[in-house]
Amino acid sequence: MNPSVLKRIASGDPAAVRDCIEQYGALVWSLARRLTRTPSDAEDATQEIFLDIWRSAGRFDASQGSDKVFIAMIARRRLIDRLRKTVAEPPADPLEALETVAWADPGTAAEVSLEAEQAARALAELKPEQRQVLELGLLHGLTQSEIAARLKLPLGTVKSFMRRGLIRIREYMNLEAEGVSARN
Amino acid sequence: MSETSAPEQPDEATMDLLVKRAIEGLSPAEQRALDVEDRAAVSAYLADFERAAAAAALAASAGAEAPPPALVARLERQGRELLAPNLLQLKAVPGATAAAPPAKSPGPAYGWFAAAACLLLAVFGWLRSPPPQAPAELAEAGRPPVTAIAPPAAPKAPTLQEARAALLARAGSLKLTWGATKDALAAGVAGDVVWDPETQQGFMRFVNLPTNDPHQHQYQLWIFDAARDKRYPVDGGVFDVPAGSTEVLVPIHAALPVSAARAFAVTVEKPGGVVVSAREHILVLAQAS
């Protein structure tokens, strides 16, 4: 973890730009590739995400999580916004093209960040169908309705699986100060 | 299991909305439903769910490939331009003249109501024809000094005014005049936009654009590129007008390359800006002939 890059960006140090791209470029690019429909979309999305990073670096607070979680949150927000604007358009790529994307085991995820390891441990505890619902939503960008149709599950079940799964991850990340329980 | 409750846990339906927002986003109707809930609880739980979703995404990112070199080059250029002296943070320069009192910013409800009244006209004006009102040209005499929205300049860095003048002097640069819509916030707003297609740099100049509270709303520029789908103009950056400013200069930071700028528009958006404007609160437009 090296939050000093974000601090340097926030202080307006142009020399930090290359370091920032080297440090987070692969992460942002991988998220963009998963949640966009074409390579061209992914490139546009990556540029928009980095614009958000340049603007938002000053808001990074290490007490709220690692720099990589901060970057992933910025990226996901932007990608979700983009997905919503294209939701009415037919998908350009079949889902099968993304089938190789999956969760890492906790040991591998630990190489990315502590939070990634915690999330991987939480995910490993979920029932396979619950894990699959989260995988389709988080990694492949499918909507709850699309997941319900694909897995032939009631929409309410999909919602419940997602809620419990996210709460479980949240618990592993010790983010439960506000009292959310996985029993909900 | 911890059951502390500060803030109070939302009900199950709200929790479902929070989870959905963190994973796939909400429709406008769903977002409105969430907006009426307890703001503190919603913010706290949403932030945690977004962190959890981000961590789960990280757990699948080991061994991720680097972006293509050409994209990396564009990212570096974009970042350096944005972080260059004078162009990062938008603040009033010391000693900025506080001339005419800034217009009162209406609350969000008023803003959206007012926007609804002019929405159709503005959008049609945006897409089909010149703006409905010709802007009043700035009368140079008697104007207070320009407020440059930028941090104090480095000792030898050009000021925004100097950078704008240099851009204007470049062959091929555009200078378009803002036209105000009938939006209440746009009353009396004038100025221009300068854009250089080659360097992809530009500046907006506004006179009488009301001061905004960045915690309530921010201004956002949109650039319509003839080479792109007109439904999705390029994000030209989010900016604020500090208190005490009657004339401001704002550098443009296009999120994406603009091949052929044909129009510029400024909207009022939520803090931080948006990816796609609902175009419900358009203030000014500038169109190339």
C-alpha cells in the first residue's frame, strides 16, 4: 500500500501521475474491461475513472480503507453509472466471453490487499449459488433481474443472496460498526 | 454479532436498495425512494457496501493486465494537464474583487422544479437550434477585475488569463459566446468559451454565474463532439464559482479526446458531477456555426 501517491496527486505533483498509473492502471483497466462492452468502451471508461482519481485523490482517508479499495470504489461508481446509461442497448459481447473471471483464493487475493483477502475469505464461506449470484453481479455486471433469469431463481432470492453476501464481506472487513448483521 | 446501531439500521427494503446501488446502480425512481430515507444511515451503509463490493472486485483482480500503452500515454497526458500549476484546484485567487453580490442558490427542490419548466425548450434548443436567448455581451468598462478560479500561481507560471490569451492566438482555436437558457440561475449570465482542438485545451469565461455551494451542487461542462453519439457528450469538468466573483475563468478538462467540438453546455449537477447529465438544469450553451 502506498497512499503517498494519492497524496502527491492531491498536492498537484504532476510527477506523481506516472506512478499513479503504474500503481493502479492494471486494477482500473481490469475493472473497466469486465464492466464495459467493448475495448473502446473500456478505454473511455478508464480515462473517465482516472479523471475522477485526479480530482478525488485529496479525499483519500487511510482510516477508511486501503488505497486500492478507494480506487476500486471510484472505478466501480463510474462503471456502474456507465452501465446504467447503456442498459437499454443490446449487449455486444456474450457473457461467455467473461466466464474466465472469478474470485481468487484468499492467499492469492492477499497479494492484492488485505481487504481483497478478507473478501475472498468471506466469499469462500458462501454457498455456491450465493457466491455465483455475487459473481455475476460484481464481476460480470449483470443486473439482479438478469441474474434471476439466468439462474432461474426468484428475484427476491437473488436480492437476499446479494444482501447477505455483501454483509458477510463487510463483517470480514470489520466494517460492522453500524451494526449490520448477516442474519438480515 | 455486533448489533450496535449508530445510525439506525434501515429496513429490509432500503437495505436491498443500498445493496443494489452498490452493485449495479439504481433507476431514478429507486434513487428517489432512497433519497427520502434517513440520510445519515443511508450514507453510512452505502459507503460500507461500496467498500465491500470494491474489496470483492479486488479479490478477482490478481494478475490483472496493464492497460494498452497508447491508453497509458493518454492517461499520463490527461493527468499532467490536470495537475499542472494553475489547473488543479478551483479556488479564488487572493484579492479577488467582491463586486456584485452573488445570486442566491436555490435549494435542490426549487432547482429541479425550475429546470422542469424549461427542460423541453432547453433540450430542443440544445440539440436543434441556437439557444433561445442571445447572451448580453460583456461590457468591458466598469467591470471589476476577473477572478481566476485557480490556486495562487507559481512564480513564473502563466496566469489563466495569459494561458487563455495564448490559446486564443493559436490558429484553429474556437471562441464561442455563451447563450443563457431561461433557467432562473442563468439570468444575466454571459461570457464565452475558448477551445483549441489541437491541444485539447480550453477556457470558459463567465460573467454573473451565481456562486454555488459545492456541497449542494456543482457546475459541469459538456462538450458535444461531432464524432461521438450526441446523447453522450464528453464530460468537460466540474467547477465551482467562489463567493464574491462576478467574472470567472475556468480551465476545461475534457475527460475524453474531442475530435470536432460543435457545442458546449453547462449544467447544474450533484456534487462531484455525473457521467451522463439528465439535462434537467441547463444554464448556458455555446454552439459552433
